[in-house]
Amino acid sequence: MILLAAAALGAVSSAKVKQQHELVEWPEDMVAYEAVIASEPAEKPKTMGADIIIAGSGNKLKAYIAKDDDSRRLAIGDRLLIESRIERNGTRQQGTFDYRRYLEVHGFSGQTFVRAAHWQRQEPSWDGLSLWQQIRLHFLCYRHQLLERYRTTGIDREAYAVVAAMTLGDKSAMTSELKDVYAVSGASHVLALSGLHLGIIYLLLSMMIVRRRLRAVLQPLAVLAIWAFALLVGLPSSVVRASVMISIFALLSLTGHGRMSLNALALAAIIILLANPYSLFDVGFQLSFAAMLAILTIQPLFEQVISRKWLMDHPVLRWLWGLTTVSFAAQAGTAPLVAYYFGRFSTYFLLTNFIVIPATTAILYLALATLLLPMTGIALLTVVDWLNKTLTFMATRLPYPSIEGLHPTILQTVMVYVIIVSLFLIIKKYDQHS
């Protein structure tokens, strides 16, 4: 009955969200409207791309504004008077990646191209936006201020793009060439804020809780700080998933059960899907939960391979073994989906993780230090520059860095997961009998 109730609730919620998208009808002619920029404008070959929210209706659009000196100075939170023709979400596809579904999942009701002479700035105001939209904009404007502080440290464009993506979730400065380097080398996951980044932040906050008596008070404050950071970076699905799971972990730790479980992962999924049922079709949601599910189920199988006592006596080898097993488990969970959506399998994923995970940890700490003490920007630039050069070497100089053009069908992808689950069950049953 619980399963049936959950399925019925999901169907009703999905139908409601779908109806909201279908009710939006845009006129064929040009219309005038006021809108607020809701994302960092990204420079493209001929336009400046940005998310905008129409004042009054609250509809979110993908806007492409003709590039000139004025549009280059646009910033998040600016209010514009626009005259343009609004179109339905585009149907462009890359392999099996459905761009229209992606836009709908993320709440976009349409897209528009704005000519240079068809927009002008208005007095700064967020009137006509919902309270939730205004709260998100407040956090995003603060993120813009932090990004400006990064720019003033003097780091070059590529280093800034990586730091902005890794620490504040802003990919607007990432070039297509740099994205390809990270994708081919198998390091794209460090550009998307996820459990790795929030885990590092939560660990840093937990280290500040030195007295056990204060844990009941300070743990909720640490969780609030995690959610404030999630708002700061725009609430992407991977960060929301990680924030929900960290919140559950913090609650469990207060009750003396500080271990993440499949039930906690399932609870996180239910909470996110209740908030937005269409998150189920979000590629980031699928990859994030597939990785965590594999880590929670497959990674423990490796614990029987090497004696736990021996690993405890050798902390460096324990760290290397843990990173290896987690990398293999996460790859097993996500590789079929990556092949299905993006047609790629990165062959050096294990070597890449040995490089990017320590580098990401160092970049997060150095970025925080740079915001407080700009003089540490030299050390940050050194680490990011080394990481970019290393990944570029792997993606362009090493033989066969990735297998391209895979694009399996849905049935083939499902069958690969059936094989993985079957092997998992066989190995687990063998461990129980041995």
C-alpha cells in the first residue's frame, strides 16, 4: 500500500507539473515584457546567454541577447525591458540527450533571442517575482560578488573558470575546449558540485565541533550552512541530493547511528522527487544517485579483499585502496548512463581520480583562503594550472583516453545494469557462503 500510495502521489505530482508546462502558450508576434536576469551571463560566439524570469508570471526563459559592449556588462539581478518573440523550448538533441526535456526539468517555459536594439535596463527591482525567486536571487547575487573577488586576484581565464565551477558552481566562463578536456579525461564530475565538494565542506565544519556536548546545537547549524551553500550555488540536483543526504547523516549522527545507508539514499530521492517529480528525468539526478547507490552496495564487497587490520596499520595504503574501490564502484554505477547520454567511456578514470580528488580538495581550501587573503591566489593558480595541464596531457597525448560514439539503446543500457546487478548478487552470495 505504501508503494502504491507513493506511485499515485508521483503520478499526480508529475501530471500537475506537466500541465503547468503545457498551459504556457506564447504569442507568435513580438511581445514587450520586463524580466530579471537569474544567472551569470555566459559569453557565446554571437550572443550573451542567460536565464531570465518574467516579472509577474514568474516564467523562466533561456535568453540569448545579441553581443555588444552593453550586453557584456549585464549581471545577475539586472532588470530589463525586453521586446522579443518567445518560442517553445527547442528540440535540439546531442546523441540521446534530450535538450527540450532538460529545459522542462529545470523549469524553463521557453526561449528567446533578443536583438541589440530591443532591450534596455530598468531601475533595479525584483517586483513581480515570488518570495522564493527573490531569496534565490539574493544568494546568487552574493555569489556574483564572490566571483568578482576571484577575478580581482589576477588568476587567468582558464584557472578562473575551473575555480568558479568547482567552488561556486558557475560554469559560464568554461570554454568548450576546456569542457572537452575534462570530459575526455573523465574529470567532469569535479566541475559539477556534488557530494565530494559538500562532503569536504561538511568535514571542515564538523572539525570545528570539538566538544560533544555542543554537537546537538552545532550539527543543525552545520546543516543550515550546507543548505545556505546549496542556495549560493543555485540548487543544482547533485548539490540538493548531497545536501539532503548530509542532513540525514547529521540527524543519524545525533542518534548514534552515523552511517549512511540505502534507506537514507531512498529517503533523499523521495524528498527531491516530492519537490520536483521531473527531477527523475534529470541526467544529473540519475548520475548522482547511480553513483551513490553503487558506492553503498558495490564498494563494501572490496573490503573483504584486503585485511582491515592491515589497512588500519598503513594509513596511506588505506587511503589509496579506498579511493580505488570508490572509483571502481562509482564508475560501475554511472558508466552505462554516461555511454547512453554522451556516447563516451573514459578509459583513464582511475588515474584521473587519483589526480583530481586531491587537487579538488586543495582547490576548495585554497579558494576559501583566497577569498579571505587574496595573496594566496598564487598558490591557487599554481594548483589549478597544474591540474589543467595534466588533464590536457591525458586527453590529448595519451593513447585512447576515451571510447567515443557508443550511444547504446535503452534496452542495451538496461541489460548492462542487469549484468552488473547479477554479478553483484553472485559475488555477495559467494561471500556469504565463504
